[in-house]
Amino acid sequence: MSPIQANDLYIGELLLRDGVITTEDLHKGLEEQKRDRSPLCSTLVKMGMASEEKIFSILSLQIGIPYLSLKDLCVDPLIVSRLPGRLALSCRCLPFRCVGTAIYVAMADPLNTQVVDEVRNYLGAERIKLFLIGDNDLKDALQKYYNLPS
């Protein structure tokens, strides 16, 4: 189970508190999540309970990693080309900018330290700065920059 999934109940409570979803929405989302084993946030978006941007911006506050939507990304194609598309797809990430010695990477699950280490090692980066990106935005970005199926 990924760290984000371990926090599903808590993120559900935050979404309730902020009025993003109803108690009924949360119960339906948790039931659906049990069936498809996706993170709760992704399940709620897929079910149309709230926008990806709204849900993931609240999740970013919970986990302490800034959220970026695809429209906010200023992508450097040279940085993208440093990570093969298949690896970007399997790690669910997109390197998008280099600032000094740090490479900025948008990830669907930035709390997965194994994947973060794998990406850092592959890129040979001294540092990487992580950003949370929603599943739909990531799929669109992988399609756009790697021509991978969405």
C-alpha cells in the first residue's frame, strides 16, 4: 500500500470538512476504492465527486508537497528527455524543470520513497524537488511529452 493510500481516511475527512464532498460521497468512494484498489483521491475524481484540482490541492496540504496542475507546468523538453518515457510511466512522474542543481519532478505519489530514489538515481540529480500532480494531468502530460497512450 502506498503512503497516500494509508492516509485515505484522513484525506476523506479533510474533503468533508472543506465541503468538497458529502458523507455519502465519501462512503461511495471508499466502497469503490475497495473494488478497484486506487487511491481514494483518484477514485473520487473518477467518480465525478469533485475536480482533480480541488481534491489534489487539499491532498497537497495534507502531505506537505506542493500541487501543480498541468496548466501550471512550464516544461523544459530537455529535462523531460533525460528520463525515458517508459520509466516516467512506471514511476508515474514527469521531470519538468532544472533550477541550479535541482530537478523539479511532478509525481502522482511523491511519498513513495522507493520511486523517488529510483528517479533521482536515474536522473543523476544532486537534488530533486517534488510536486504532486493529479492522475489525469499526469496521463495528459505523458501523452504530450512522451507520446504515450493516455
